[in-house]
Amino acid sequence: MTDLLLENRRANGFVLSTAFLDAAGLGMVLPVLPALIAALTGQGMGAAAVEGGRLTFVYAAMLFLFSPLIGGLSDRFGRRPLLILAVASFALDNLICALAPSLAWLYLGRLLSGISGSTGPVIGAYIADTSAPDDRARRFGQVGMAFGAGFVLGPALGGLVGELSPRAPFLAAALLAVVNAFVGWAFLKESLPVERRRPLVVAKANPFGALRFITGAAGIGLPIVVLVLMQVAHDSLLAVWTFSLKERFGWGEREIGLSLTLVGVVMTAVTGLVVGPSVKRFGEHGAAMVGLLVAGIGFLGFAFATSGLMITPFIAGFAFIGLVGPSLSALMSRRVAADRQGELQGAIAAVKGVTMALAPIPMTELFGYFTSDAAPIRFAGAPFLLSAVLMAAALVVIRIDRRVSSR
């Protein structure tokens, strides 16, 4: 029994470290990416910013395209080989970026990073395999905490290592990935027995097949709608946060960086410490509703704050959006058969990939319009107000799902 507990702890540690590595690896390169792009192209920061946006789109597009396939492959061959292979591939991706002699090689590295970063479905399926239904939300919350910790520490580590060279953070991320791959090879045990595996259906193992899965699987349509609304609102923060604070309060990079660190810290605390007790107290529907309501209030505060100081307390409200994703994942995993958990998590990851790639476009356009002379009123908080409306809409949908499921 003691050996089994130790084995489970090691496996859980590897899964959480993989989630942390995905987020930290992405965050580590953000501080140095503009300088590296400028060095490769010989152009200024304006052109580098354009290329940076394109690189982000490429990364998100690969998540969208490959997450369902990787989730389906894990249902066919098991979780262990897919996780270890993805981590090892992540090391190769970052090594390519570190040694990139041209911008084309940098695009190749980020493209491959998007593919190997599609471990979310496998991590989610592993959690579903190894958790009791009533404990899944808490375990999904731990994964969210690991992602959050990666996003908090990644940029800080990248900035520190980046003082050596713009390429150094890529090398550091590659080294961390190599170590993690060896740890997984040594300690990670397979969670999906052979008798529960199913053949890979190529028609379903793609983002469009994932959309068909969403529409065809009973009971997950409304939670997916909630997920889309929540993710679009969530992604607005990264899209316009910096621009809004500069426009409204004249904040510099230091203040903005500290504010983003605070966002990451509080969200990590919510996903790691609040999800489990909230689901136990309110149930999965109730926890998601609490998260949507409190996060909506946070977005309203962001929209109408009249000073930078007023922003700070509403960050705590926004962080409760971290309740929603784990609660929805646990809720949907109850409604899907054990041999389709990878397919479900692939579909969820595909949805998130779409919002990551597309959501910033309307939000930045909305910000641009309401800070221009063409707008009837000048309102730099407009994207956050829209996010609050999306939270309200999601709250209505989750209430409908609770009524439908209780019949």
C-alpha cells in the first residue's frame, strides 16, 4: 500500500511538473522574444511586435489543430508514452529556437512548440483516469495551479536568464524539459489499462472531429458554451491589459509587470486552494457559478476603475475565474465514458486553442475604437465591460444546464 501511494505521488508530481513546464516554457521566452526577433530581422520593435503576434497565432493554431489528435492517440496508446514524447519534443522545440539562425527557424520552433504543448488533453485524461469523480475538480484545480505557477515564475526566470542572452531562456527551457522527460520515464506509470483503450478514429482526431464530438456527446454542449464564453473573456486580459493601463493610468513596464505577477499569484491560489473546497461545498455547477459571478464583478471593476489603485482589489475578483475551468472539466468528465476521456480533453483543448488565437482580435479592435477620435465616448475599459457581459451570459447558460441535468 505504501509503495502504491508513493507511486501515485510520483506520477502526480510528474503530471503537475509537465503542466508547470508548459506554462513556464512559454512564459520564459516572452521577455526576450522581441529582442531575439529584432536581432534576427534587423528591424525595430514595431516590426518585432508584429512578428511576435504572428508567432503567438502559430503557437495557438497548432494547439487547436493537434490537441484532439494527441488526446485521441492517448486513448489508443495510453497516456504515458504521449506525455513523455511531448515533453521530449518540447526540449527539441526550444533548442531549435535557441539556435535559430533565421526568423524561419524561429517559426519552426514555435510551430513545434504548439504541437508538443498540446499535452493538456493527456494531462486531463490522466487526471480523469486516476481520480474518483468527486475528486476530479480538486485535481484539475491542482493542474490549474501548476499552470498558474508556471506563468508567474516563467517570465521572471526568463527575464533573469535573458540578461545573459536572448537565446539563453530557450536553452534553459530545453534543459528543464530534458530533466522532466527522464523523470517521467523513470517514475510515470500508465493510467489507462489495455482493455480500456480504443482504436484511433482519424475522422474524430482533428479539431473539426472534436467539434462533432462536442455536438454528438450527450450532456456537454451547454458546458462547452460556458467554456467558450469564459475563455473569450479571460483572453481579453492578456490582449488589452497592458494597453489599457498605459492609456488610462500612464503605468510603465514595472507597474504592469507587478500587476500581472499579482494576477498570476492570486489565480494560482484560487485554482490550487479554493477549487476543491468550493466544489465540495457547492457542487460543480455551484462552484462554476460562483466563479463566473465573482469574476464578472472583477471585470466590471477593471472597466470602470478611475485609478490604478482601484484595479488591485478587483484582481482578486477576476482570479475566481479559475474556479470555472476545473469545475467544467470535472462536470463534463462525468458525462463521458472512460475510454473517451482523451477525446473529451482534446475537444476542450481545441476550444481553448480557438479562443487563444481569435479572442484578442475583437478585444483589441474594441479597445482601439473606444480610444480613437471616432468613438462617441472615450472608454478604454470597453473590452472589460464586454467580458463582464460574457460572464453574465455564461452564468445564465450554466444555470440552464443545472436545471436540465437535474431532471
